Amino acid sequence: MNTTLFAQVSPSGYFKLLNTRFLILALLSALTAGAATFENDVRPVLDQFCVKCHGGEKTKGGINLKKFPDTTSVIHDPQTWLKVVTQLHEKSMPPEDKPQPTGEQRTRLADWVDDTFDNPKLVGLDPGRKIIHRLNRLEYNNTIRDLLSVDSKPADKFPTDGGGGGGFDNNAETLFLPALLMEKYFAAADEVLAQTKSTKIIHYTATFFTSQRSAARKNLAHFAQLAYRRPVTDEDIAPLLSLYDKSRRRGASDEAALKLALKAVLISPDFLFRVETDHAGKAPAPLNDYELASRLSYFLWSSMPDDELFQLAARKKLHQSDVLEVQVRRMLADPKAKALADNFISQWLGIRRLEANLQPDQGIFPTYTPALRQAMLQEPVEFFYSLLQDDASLLNLLKADYTYVNETLATHYGLTNITGPQMRRVSLTDPNRGGVLSMASVLTLTSYPQRTSPVLRGRWVLDEIFGTPPPPPPPVVPSLSTDDKPLAGETFRQRLEKHRSKAECAACHARMDPLGFGLENFDAIGRYREKIGGLPVDSAGVLTTGEKFQGAAELKDILMTKHDAFVKNFSARLLSYALGRGLEYYDRPALKQITTALAKDNYRSSTLIMQIVQSYPFQYRRGSQF
């Protein structure tokens, strides 16, 4: 056995090491031929290329890599090392004017960091922090729809939900309960109960053997267990029945008294929040079947479980892998799964901003109408929904030979023989089109009102496609002109290249701008163009990793070669959405398992969904003393 590792540890440190799980790494590293180790592959590279700037008392960026003597110290500072691995993958460190590690050194160092934090034996199994989860506006509307069979959308009058970790409005940590919202809940309960038909709330009636009060109790129990999404107890029913009794004594009819008690259900925390059981002790514990049913239904439907899920939960069958798979496929085939496509894809791409405050200059772009904007917003939703229905490859999001348009959007794209307002699938012959990068909603989102922005578009690709956004720009950066017409004999691109040549701007712009240049054949509302201001469009670019391209089609071909990074980012975003929280370093083992399974199954959309619902963070909850 190689004893190098143990020789570098003091006696007291050695015995401390014996008492930790990191001994496993030491043994595995010693026994595994060819595997990268901290001592042989990490520390020497850091000492040679990094610690001059990132070591000692003065450290650039506040990062001191000299303080990490071993794997244990690395594990204890995940934030620093996840930044390190990002810089390694992007080749943004060391700076271009500094000595560079060889490709093999860079790869082995990056692989070691990735393998370390992807290993559950090292990071530990942690389902993550999960606080009580209020229903957001969409979830409230959909739950009311399925609970009471009413078409109204009372939550549209609620305050807007903010986006939290992962950028989604179902993040539990940002779903607060202000006083105004509580007032809205009271009004919404009155509104929906006034619209509810008596057959929906009266399932039991008085008979010769059953009193009216006994029937009312059964009706309350039936409704409450659906609304609370779990079995109810006598303690749950007692206050509701008391309200019913008091109302009846004041002369109210049976139905009126019943609705008063049901109003109490609709303003109860057990309805407004997705409540899960706290478990004693430190160890994480699996969700019960009712809690799993709710996580599943709010992930795929943004609504409450249906009767089949409730029945399986009652029989404690939902945790069985084969049963769970059948249910996922059934739920994805249900029209309610459109909520997943609509709610997730619009927030991932960021295109909801088109409905809020983004408006292209009408003088320059008079064809940008409300009808066109609506079709733009529908295109990615219909596209992703088709991936779910067809169980197609997620790589189609990067490059595809089809899309979804109606007559308005088809005219915008220059497609012919498409009539009517209905969105439908059409084949594409232009390789520049196809995939989310060339969708008009994304191209409009990443433009200014009067011109395109290679910077915004490049930043969008780095952030939304690869999950590696550049840092914010330095303060007081001089702005460029508001249009892209040639000025003083210089094209807009030439002026931008001068701007990015400044030392404080160069590193980030070198990553962003080429990606945006590749999309310059699309104008600020996503129409294809050959010229800007009478001059040919220059859509050539060179990535920091060395690849050269000309135009959107070649750029997408290059991005397809980096599809593993895209799949990892997309999977992380969907996992975050499913969990209702931002991801942390301890989610990496689960994410690694998900992406490994995806690669083995041709990146099918159903595989991603199944891997998420079967993952440890989706099915487990921390103990109360974790």
C-alpha cells in the first residue's frame, strides 16, 4: 500500500483522520491505480500556477489556495472549490498572460474536484433544507380548480410571487405570507365557495340512520382530507364541526353552515402550505406516501394529487419504484402536465419578462404586436411540452429541425403556408433556426429596445445554457450607442471590440461576446437578416476554448459538442424547480447520478423526470436536529 498520504499527517492528525469518513478516500486513492490524488495532482499544480496570486497574506479575489493541505480541508470549503472548478473548465484561470498548466494537468485537477464533490461518501447524504412551502399563485389556482371544479383564478389578484433560488417562483424561502395576502385568502375563499356546486361539497346526506350533523361531519372530513392532502384526525375536524354547529344554531341552512366551515379549511395553513412531518433526531428520513404524492403532483402538475395518487398513498404503495414509474408516465400524459412546461420553461428561459417590462421600439419594430409577443411566448412552451409527450431527447433544446408556430409567428420567421392562430409543429430547413437559442422570445429578451446586444445574448448563453454566468460588470462602465448603425466608418461590432479590449473588461467579454456574435444574424425581435446598416452581418466568433464558427448554425454545432455541460445545468434547474429550493454543494451527488443515467438513456426527457422523483433529495427530509 502507498503510505505517502499517511506520512504527511501528524500522529494526532492521523488518529483524527481515522475517526472520519475521509479515511475512505485515503484508502481508495492508494488502491486505485491511475486515480488523481490531492497530493500528486492537485497540490503541485496549485503551487506552480496559483498560489503566487492566491496564497499568503494578500490574495486576489479573496481566495487563498495555500490554506488547503488535504482533501478534508477541501470538503470543508465547497464554495471556494466550486469556483475553482468553474474557472478550470472555462479556462479563465490562470489569466492569459500567466504561465498555464498543460491540458492534462488542467483536466486531472478539474476531474479531481468534480469527483470529490460528486461522491456521496465524501460529501455525505443530505436532502437539504426544506422549510414549510406556501402555495404560489399558479399552485393555488390549480389546486382550487381541482378541489372545487371552478374556473375562476382568484390568485391572479394576489401579490406577485418573487423568484428565489434557481430563479423560480415556487422557491419556499421566498414565499412569504404578508398581511395583505392573508386578506386576499379570505376574499378568495368566499369567491370560490360561492361558485362551487353543492354536489362537490355534499357527498353525504341525512338518512333514517344518519343525522344531518353526522352527515355534515363526514362531508367536512372528506373535504378536509383532500384540501390538506393527507388523512385528517378528530383534532382536525373538531373546530370545523364547531363552526358548523354555531352557524346552524344561528339559523343558517345546512349548506350555508357547511360552507362556513369549508372557508376555515381554505384559509387553514394545512391548505395554504405544503406541510411535511418533522422527524426527530439527526438522521434524514423518507417522506410518507402522502407527502411524496404532493411533491410529485406539485412538480408535474403544479396542483394537488388526484384520486389515484391518494389511493396509492393510503395503501403505502407510492414509494415502490415500479408504481412510481407508472404514475410518472400517467401524470406526464395528463393535460395537466402542460403546467410543468409552461411554468418551468418560461422561468428557465426568463421570457416572462416579455410580458412585464420589455418592449422593443415600436418605431423601429412596428410588427412587434401583442399577438406576435403571445406567439413568441407560446413557442418554447409548446416545444418543451412536445419533448415531454414524445419522450424526446433534451438535446433538441439546443438544436432541432422543427419548432412550433402559428400564422403570426410563421410570418415573422419567413415560413409559408401556415394559417390560423393555433400553434402547430413545423419542419425547419434553415439550420440557423431550431432550438431555444434561435427562438424569437429569447432573441428579443436578450436585446435592447433599438438594437441587438451580443453581450446580453452571450451572457444569456453562459448563464441559462451552461450555468456559468460571468460576474457583474465593474461600476461606471461607459455605454455604447443605443442603435447598431455604422458610426464614423466603424460597425457596431468594431466599436464593441474596442470596448472589450480594456483590461478590466477583457476576460468576461472574451467569454460572452463571441457567443453573441454568432447570433447577430437575428435582429432585436428575432427576424433573420443579412445586413446591418447596409453592411453584411459579421457573425463569426472564436470561443475561449479555441473553436471558430460562422453564424448560428455553426455555433449550435459547437454547443452540441459541449452538451454534457448543458445537460448538467438543465438537470440542475429542473431539480431545483422540483425541490422548491436552490441547489447546494451537497446536491451534487444526486445531480451526478441523474446526469449519468441521462447519458446512458440518450437524454430522454422521461429519464430526467424519473431520476429526479427517485432522487434522494426529492424523497427524503432532514431530521429536526440535523
